[in-house]
Amino acid sequence: MDDKGPQIIAVIALFLTLSWLMVGLRSFVRLGIKKYFGFDDVFALATLVVFTTLCCILLYGVHVGIGKHVTALTLENFSSGLRIYLICELLYTSSTGLIKISFCLSLLRIVVSRSHKYIIYVVMAMTTVFTTFYFFFILFTCRPVSFFWEQVKNPVGGSCRSPVIMTYATYAHGVVMCLGDMTLATLPIFLVWNLNMNRLTKCTVVVLLAFGSVPSIATIARIPYVHFLKDKADFLYSNSEIAIWSIVEVGISLIATSVATLRPLVAKYHIFSSNRSGNVGIYETGSSRRKTNATHEGNFAMGPMRSSNRKMKGSMASRGLSSIGMRGRSIGNTGSSEEIIWDGKGGVTTGEVTASDDMGTQNIGIQKVVEFSMSSSNRT
């Protein structure tokens, strides 16, 4: 293919649209439902702004010549394409650092174990330091900076680092970002390891919390194309895949970190959840699942329920998690369901049940809500 510009445009259109949609829903949840907007949301919005700028500039770059062979470009267009590519690389580096910090801040809301917090702090520090280093490393690739794009017109007007050094630095950036993602992806496993939940629920929580690390897949997919940075002769065409995967990585990052905050929206509008006709919720289906949850989950025994609310307290053993209060509510003829909810303020809200913290552990962001209800035949 002689022109990869249409591919770049299609990827930008897809991920920019999805990013605005998901971050918009995230903002609605935090401001409209939870009435709370945290620092992680601020960093997510900042990432969206930088990402939007990146996409707009790259679209102009496609018009100038990014994605085309050098033989199809004028000297002026090739120079302009190099300038735009450098700007896009700087914006990509900034956006990956911002969204990583946003995800770390989200996890800090729900962890109480000191060791877990230290791990997140280390990832944040590592991300900040290396992102800053890589940003300026790219910016000052050539001296003066403008020589990066002017060298095609005036080869003796400055000097640049060896393309091999740039390639190694880009490899190092990708590895560091992947290590941070892998660390944050495995942390939720230890958060729920000792919680008194069934295996399915634990897996659901781990997937929900670790979903923000999914972009590491795009980071890994981008790495095989890094060696094309050494191709100075046909730079704009050879590095089109890097541009594409950079957009994919940042776009998936915004989408994934936003999805993890939308649980209150799902609960508020009963999306995939139970209704009063007897349908069960997201995580539990079938009468056998109801019986299993009732008899084995949370050390509660199934018994007749009155129409009024009954407060029940259980113990959750976890590394750093304290005991929390749980409230069960009878909701007509529906079956029991179990939901794990991660909201913006460390609280839990569903369409039917609100679990409050009666033991003074208001900072816990993962809580377990168990609904017990009996059919009319079981109330006698």
C-alpha cells in the first residue's frame, strides 16, 4: 500500500469518538450520580484534551504527507510532516503518562494496605520520571530542535542523535510502561484474595479493577515497529504503524479506565441487572446460583425475610480491609444476587440496595452487597 493515510484517519475517528463517549459517561457518573470529581478524573480529562490535540494534529499530518512514501511528497511537505510527527510523538508521551497516573489515583481510592499503596506510589513515580525523561529526550533529539525537520532542506544546519539511540530509548519507554501496566493489573488479585466471596465474584472484581491495564496490549503491539525509526529516508511512511498504534494505545487507555468507573450508572438504570419480575442480576444467574450464594456466601444463613429492612453485619478478612456493615433488603419475588461496585467516593450504590459502613471504614472502596429475598412460598 502506497498510502497509509486512510488507515490512520479511520483509527483516529474510531478511538477519538469512543474516548469522548466513555470519558463523557465517566464525568456524568462522577458529577451527576456520585456528586464527586476526583484527581483521577481530572487527569483523565487532561488526557482526553491532549489526546484530542494529538488526533487533530495527526489528521493535519496525514494531509501533509504522513503515511506516504517520500517519492510522493515535495521537499516542503516532507519537512512539514517531520515537524508534525515530532509534535505528535511528544503529545503521545504526555498522554500515556497522564492516563497512567489517573489509573494509579483510581486504585489508591480503594486500597488501604500500606504495602499496596507503596507499590502504586512506586509505579506513579516511575511513570512520572521516565515520561519526563523521554519527553525531553525526544524534544532535544536534534540541536537545534528545528533541525529535526529542516535537515532535509539543510543537512549541515545542525546535528541529531543517532537513530539507533532513539530506537533504544523508545524500546525502554515501552518496556517501562508495560511493567507499570502489568504491576497494576496483578495488584487487584491481592486486593480480593482473602475476601469472603465466591470465585466468580472475585474474578469479576479483578477484571473490573485491572481493566485499566489493557492498553499494555497496544504498547506491546507497537514495539515491533519501533525499529523503523532508523529509516530516515522514508520516515513518514515507515513509521505509520507507530502512529496508528500510538492512537490505539491512548484511546484504549481512556476507554478502559473509564469503563471501570461506570458501575454506578449500570446500577442506577438497571442495565443487565435484576427487575421485579424475578430476573437476576449481572453476576449470578439461575436458581442454583441463588441457593449457593445464600448458604455459602458471607457466612450468612438463608432464612425468612420480613418486608422491612434488616441490617446484618459480616466479617471480611483481607489484607488491610476492615469489617464493614451490610444491609439486606427484601425486594419482592426476585432472587438473591451479589454485586461488587466501585464508585467514585469509596461507597457503594445499587438500584435496590445501599451498603453503608457502620464500622467506621469509610475509605474502603470495594464492598460486598448481598441481597436476600424469599418468594412468597418461603415466607410461610
